[in-house]
Amino acid sequence: METAKSVVDSAPLDDPNDGGGHRDIEAGGAASGRAPATTTPPPRPRGQRLASLDVFRGITVVLMVIVDDVGGLVPAISHSPWDGATLADFVFPFFLFIVGVSLAFAFKRVPNRALATKKAMIRASKLFLLGLILQGGFFHSIHDLTYGVDVREIRLMGVLQRIAIAYLAVALCEIWLRGGASDIGAYALIRRYRHQLFVGLVLTVTYMTFLYGMYVPDWEYVITSPDNTIKHLTVKCAVRGDTGPGCNAVGMIDRRVLRIQHLYMRPVYLRTAQCSINTPRNGPLPPDAPTWCEAPFDPEGVLSSLMAIVTCLIGLQIGHVLVHFKEHGERIVRWSIPSLSLLILGFLLDLFGLHLNKSLYSLSYTCVTTGAAGLLFAGIYLLVDVYAFKKPLFPMEWVGKHALMIFVLVACNIAPILVHGFHWREPQNNLVRHVTMHVLLYHPFMHIPNHEVMLANVLINLLINGAISLDS
């Protein structure tokens, strides 16, 4: 767990293979040699973490909890049913971006590439295995207090699995694909890491080629209805370049590579108008619902993971700016210009028909979310590391240092399962249900689906906030 945690939480500000301990980030790498753009504060003590990165991660974790638990109350902030992007759709790219920034420090110096590769593979494998356990179906609903999964139907991909894949791919790029030491100027940073940028370009072109060039034939699947009736459904496609829910190349590749029984069984497009009479919430199928509505679809699939790696690669380049440039002003400028450019490019692509889409991890979605991440990180860095506005943001920093723990407890519903597991005589007699039935019985909150899960997460968040106050 500790090894996996290092992938999601902040990486040390030095090479993990270097036995000499951590160094101050301000001392890392070559500088541009220009006059300071802003007044530079005194150097931080050796071994200190980059506070702004922890704060950014903490904000992202809190945002994740909010959209997961309040999304049922406010569908506008929940994941978009298909095209478009909401607040929830920015959370996962922010995590990937942060992982990329951290890798620039973790592999700042690599005296032994083979050893660094081995460590990266071990870390990624542990994180992937953790994701397989947490999101593969091993833990069931909190209401039946059972666990276990048929390996013939285990979900193979998920959030942590995709982070593990992106981490490993980008770590290998940082270990093996970078130029030698040199002075860093206006374009030298691009020259030094040109091979990494080329990898990002190849991944993007590959993704676009498959998405718009691969032929998707008709396909069939079988589901079992609640009354144990087996239904054989056929989805009519015979198209190329379709980006709708039923006939896109992303889903077809997942069905062939991962197999349909290993995909996510509750896809987000169940909330579209075609599949729900209660859209944008889940609801019964309309009478004329298309046949693909009940088909599994994995938002963390194989093809879309290519663009997730690109997001992490962009974060890595942002981290390189931190490593190689000392002055705050120069760092912020070198983050803001490419981030703003990506944001504008993403909206232009969406305007011309390449729509924002998290489930497909479209090119426009990649540009908009990474551009927003870069600008947000620049703003947090300015606030925390330049103007030392740290005390009010200490709770976010604490959460950022314990991101994986909170993700496991709250986002994966381990905390609600634990709370529901302690009961009096009967499983129904537990703390959450007692509060639900006797305190919130007539509150509108009771009519929201999975309100007990949401309430349990709220209770756990209160405990977490209590831990923050105790630590402070």
C-alpha cells in the first residue's frame, strides 16, 4: 500500500534512487540565467514537499468527494451522460496531470535506469492490483455486507488501473527518453524532451486513427433481466468514425480485447435521454430505447487510455519547468501560455465537431482538462509558494498528502461498508440507517438514490475533518 501510495501522493523532490536524501526544489536543474521576474522568497528547507502540488491534489480529492456524493442532488455537477463536460469530468484528468508533475521530481536524477525501471514497474503493478480489488467487483453493495467476485466477470479496468498504466508509461519515458544535461533556454527544454513529445504525438495520432478510421460492425450481447429472463440484443452499427454510445471504436476494442463481461456494467450513458425517462438522472428505459442502452461500456478502456497517458505526459512537461527554472515568474509564464493554448484549442475542436467526451477521452476533452489543470496549478503555486498563503489551505494540503487513503475509504465506498458493518443484532440496525430513519426521515435528501451511501461518506468526511483539526 505504501508503494502504491507514492504513485498517487506526492513524489519526493529528488530521484528515489539517490541515497543522498531530498533536495530543495529551488536548487534542482539548470536555470535560465535571466533576471528574476518576481521577488524570490528565501529557499525552503531541504527535504520539504512542494506545498502547491499537495494543495492541488487535496482540492482535487475534495472535488471528487463532492461530485460523487452530491451529484445525485445536483446532476449539473455529476458526470456528463455523454458529450460535454461538467465539474466531475475534470477530476480524473487533474489526478493524471498531478502524477505527471510528480514524476518530473521522482526521476529527476536516474543513475541506474534498469533499477528505476524495475521500481516503476513494481509500483504500477501494485497500484493496478489495488484497483482490481477495489473496483473489480470484489466489494458488493453496502446493504448485503458480502464480498467476492467471479473472476470470469471481474472488471479489469478502473480509475486506479488507468493511473497505473499512465504512471508506468510516463515513468518509462522520463527514465529512457530525455536528452543529456544542458543549459535550458527558450527552446532547449523542447529539444531536450523532444522524444517524449514525439511519444505524445504518436499516441494522439494512433487514438484519432482508430477512433475515426476503424470500421465498427453490428454486434450482439446477452443480459439477464431482474426477473432472470435472458435477453439477446443486437446493436446495428456498420459505420466508421461514429462517436455515439453504441457504435464507437473505443467500445468495440474493449469488447474484443477485454471481453464484454469484464467491462463496467453501469455506463454513464444510462442517464441520456435515449436511455432514461428521468434524464439527467438514472431511470426506467423509455419504450423506444435503443438496444445499446443496457450494454456494458468501460470509461477507462484500452483505446481511451492512450489519451490518459498524453494527459500525464503534459503534466510531466509542466514538472520539467519546475525542475529547470528557478524564478517564480518564469515558471508561471511557461505554465500559463501552453495551458491557455490547450484550453483554447480544446474549445475550438469542440466547436468544430470534435466534442468534449470523457467516456471516449476525446482530443478536445484532453486539451480542455489539461489546460485547465495547468492554469489552476499555476494559480495555486502563485498563491501558496509565492505569496505563502498556506495556513488557510492547510486542510487541502493534508488531504493531498493522504489522497490514496481518502480515495479508498470514500470514493470506493470502503468507509460506508465499514460503517454499515457494525450493527446491533440485525444488519439493518446500524448507525447510518438509524440517523437516516430518525433524523432525516422527511428530508428531501431521502428521495435521492443511494442516500445511505452518501450519508455514510458525509460521516466519514466529518471524521477526516476531525483528524485534520487534531493534526493541526
